[in-house]
Amino acid sequence: MSQRFRPNRSGINSLMRTPETGAEVRRIAERIAESAGSDGGDFRTDSALGTRRWRAAVIGNYEKQRDAEGTRRALLRGLDGAD
């Protein structure tokens, strides 16, 4: 008989709010921004501890990429380079 996996949600939720998790979230967002901006784009990051977990965003400058599609391509390139 197999047992069903049950994640420890309260443990996971508390882990998602630790300073170490926040540092990792920021580090990954910064790597994405750096990689996305590697060909001259202007990208920055924003991160904060929300009510449930750390969150981060990478924000691009549409003018440098000439349009939203150029920014989208740069961000996708950034995700590929964030390994």
C-alpha cells in the first residue's frame, strides 16, 4: 500500500518568508536583469516580502528595446541566462 505525499504547508510557508529565501529571490532576479540587459537594455529589479512569500520583479525600459516585444525577448533571454 502506498502512502500519499502530503507537503508540510506551514513549514513551506514559513520557509518562503525567511531572509535567506529573500536573498535567493533577489539574486535570481538580479541575474535575470543582468542577462536581459546584456545587449544594452536597461533592466532593474524590485523585491519585497509580501503577506505570504518573497516576490521579485524584473522591470525593463521599453524605450531602450524600442517596443514591448523587444523587452519581452530580452526578458526571455534573461531567463535562459539565469541558470
